[in-house]
Amino acid sequence: MLLRAVTRNGRRLTLGSLLICAHQVCETLVPILIGVIVDRAVATGDRGSLGVWVAVLAGLFTVLTLVYRFGARQLMLAIAEEAHQLRLEVSGKILNPRGIRTELPAGELLTVSTSDADNTSYLLDYIPRIAGAIVATVVGAVALFVIDVPLGLLVLVGTPVVLVGLQLTSPLITKRVASQQELAGKATSLATDLVSGVRPLRGLGAERAASERYHRVSRLSLTAQLRAARTQGGYLAASTTLSTLLACGVAVLAGYFALTGRISVGELITVIGLAQFLTEPFSLLAIVPSWVAEARASAERVAMVVDAEPLLPPADRPLAADAVRVELTGLRFGPLDGLDLTLEPGEVVGIVATQPTEGEALVKLLSGRVAPEEYEGSVLLGGSPLHELDLDVARAALLVQPHKSDLFGGTIEHNVLARADDHERELFDAVLRGSAADEVISAHPEGLDHVIVERGANLSGGQRQRVALARALLVRSQVLVLHDPTTAMDSVTEHVIAQGVRALRHEDAAARHTTVLVASSPALMAITDRVVVLENGRIVAEGTHAELGADHETYRKTVLR
């Protein structure tokens, strides 16, 4: 990742580095030129020579300023462009419709796509700094050699010794920074989940448990951050101390040589100036390894996401028929244990799971978010394995609305009409009524223009469910799977929605739409053509809502409680 960042920004990085190196050469020449002015103009009292050399010094400062300005501009453009490209790559990978194989939760992925991408791009800032520091050190050493060989040797020998000694701590810094970044990502992820689920937590009375859990994770993140900061602080203290001692050693030796007449007053001023100036490149060369270690730790996290394998294999098989049958055969996944179920075109099927995990597993399989090697059995859509179908075709035919659906930042209208075509827009009003989303609109003065914040946090749970349901109903997919779409609503609203779903999806019998309701709501089960009951991962009963309500004890306990 770091090498690629360098190569794909090669032109700007090269030009910017050359200009920064030129700036460092000019910086190094300043104390040298001041020493020359003292020896050739001040010491001799030559006013004409003084004017000329002062003009040269002014020209040097002009060049110094210009090369830094244009060099920094090139480098900042490269850094911003690289960070942007990395964010696009990570975001594109995260949003890959076929999914990615990663254990990182949403909060950590967000951290990788933001702060880690930025930290990786900062390498483009470190390289010109390193190049400039080396150039300044070499020019300064050459100047010291010209003035006196031992002074030059002290710089050329002392600098590598300091750098090599400090470089030995780089692996420890990388390890601790990586640990700190990982724990910070986990804390961010947990905080995101807790904030988005604050209403259910209050309903369960679980605020204290959630707070304690976040406190533990946050404390671990803080400990790791302090440990990394102590390591970097110790490194900075050691590097600054050693660099300052080296510069002081050069200055003290030069003072001794001036007292003994070995060098002139102007040369002493030059040496003192160079010793003071060289403290900066010495310190930078000493601290840069810790910066590179941080960039490397972030680059490893970025690479972990960018190089992640797709969850589902590439597929391009077309769908064989317009009216599609869904066939589940011998499914074993999570709590499902050899499930067999066929959904015929045009049916409204209710699926009642005695354990919530059974419904969740089934919905996850139908959504195509499970790699084929992670489950046994087959999921056929129109006679073809779901994971072999072209993704756009499969999603157009089979839409799964999960129980927890996020809304986008924007208006209610934008959320419902996320990707609707002209025909679907004609159904807009009917869909709003059928999903009871019209009540959400009437509850806000702005109506359809009411702004929804990220994840719909400014709506109640029932309002979020209605807007999400309207969005799903508007798509008019051949097969629609709804997972607990009304759990946050009252019984009257559930009844309105049940009738609306039936009317919108099945009023036109020729369309042969299939609707699957994975729920335990009696209002939803009442509109189904048949209901299947899952227990211990298998179908234990099948019939109409009325039949099961009268004859099946488990169904009565689950649905008619």
C-alpha cells in the first residue's frame, strides 16, 4: 500500500521533494552566508561589499520562500489525492454488492476508511521531509568539512549512529500503534451501535449494562492509546536529547577551535548557526521512523480491507423466468436443520419461527449475504442457485427487507424514492397509504420534505419501519421478503399495513408476485395464503392462519399469545 501510494503520486512527489530539498539547501546556506558577510564585509568595514552580500541574502530568502510555497502545494495535492483514492477504494470494497470477508464491524470499517486512509497518505509528507533533512545534513556537513574536517566528521558519523540506535524501537512503536488503532476502532463501532439502538435499550432498561460494556471497551482503548503515546513520547524525548547533544557537541568543538585561532569569527558564526539549524533535520530524521511506523500500521489495516476476498463468487447467470419459484432444499445453517420449503409464484406465505434466530438465519440466506460454502443445501431462485445469478438480476427478482433497516440522511421523499423508476413513482401515493407512511408525513409540518438524519435517528422505531417498508413496497420485486416489519407499531397500524401489503402486492393476480412474511404478527398472518411453523430448524406445521390458530398449540402460543 505504501509503495503504491508513492508510485501513483510519483510526478507530484518528485517535484515537491525536489523543491523541498532546494528549500533546505537555501536554509542551510543562510548561516553560511551570514558567516561570509561577517568575514568579508563586517570585519573589513567594506560598506559596498556589505550591501552586495545583504542583497544576495535577500535573494536567498526570496528563493527559499518560493520553492517552499510551490513544493508544499504539490505535496498537499498529492496527499489529498491519495487519501481520497484510498477512501474510495476502501468504501468501494465495503459497499461491494457481493460483500467482503472481514471480521471488522461497521465502526472499525469506518475508521479504516477515514483516519487510516489519511494516515497512510501522510507517507507522501514524510518522504520529502526525509529527503530535505538528508540534503540539509549533507550540505551542512560539507560546509563544516570545508571549515574544519573534524567538525564534518562529527556530523557524518554522529548522525547515522543516532538514527540506527533509535531505529531499533520502530517495531515496538508499530505494534503499539496498531493495537491502539484496533481498539479505537472497536470503541467507535460499539458507540455507533449503542447510539443507533438507544431507544430499544431504554425500552429494555439495559442502559446500565450498555454503559458498562462501552466503559470497558473505552477503557481498553484509552489504555492502549496511553501506552502508544508513552512509547512515542519516550522515543521523541530520546531523539530530541540525542540530536541536541550532537548539535551542542559541534558548537562546543567549534568554539574551542575559534579560541585557538583555528577558525575565524565568521566561520565560528557559521558553525554555531549550522549547529543550531541542524538540530531540526537531526530531530526529524530521528522521529520520522515513528511516523512511518504509524503510517505502516494504518496501511496494513487499509490493505486488510482492500485485499479482502469477496463473500460471494462472481456470477452472471440470467434468470430463466419472469414468475419465479423459490426452492429451499436441505438447508443447514445456524439453527436451521435440513429445512425444505417451496414458495410458489403469486403466494403470500407466512413463516413463524418459534426461535428468533431461525427467522434471522432464513432471512440472511435469502438475502444472499452468506457464502455458499458456509451452509449446506440449496437456495434456488427460478431454478438457479441464488449465488450463481447475476447480482442485479437476483436483487430485482428477490428483495429482502431486514428487520433492522437503516434510513439515509435526506428527506422522507428521497428515502422512499431511493432508486424508483417512472412506473414505480406512479405508485408512490398508494405505497405511502399501504405502508402507513402517510401518517409519518402528516406528523411533520414539512411533510415529504421532512429531513431524516443519519439512520433515521430523529424518527421513532415505528416511523422508521413504515418509511423502510414503503421503500421496499415501491420496488415491486417479483419476490419480497419482509422480516418483522411491524414490531414497533400498534395493532391498528399493523392491520392497516397488512391490508396494504396484500392489496399492493396481490391485487393484480396476473403479476404473480410472491410475498414472504417472516413474523409472528396475527394481523400479518391473517392475510397469508398459508403459514409454515419452524421449530428446531424444521417445518413442524403448515396450514392457514385460522387452521393453525385452532389446532396447533405452538402456533397459538407464538402468534396469538
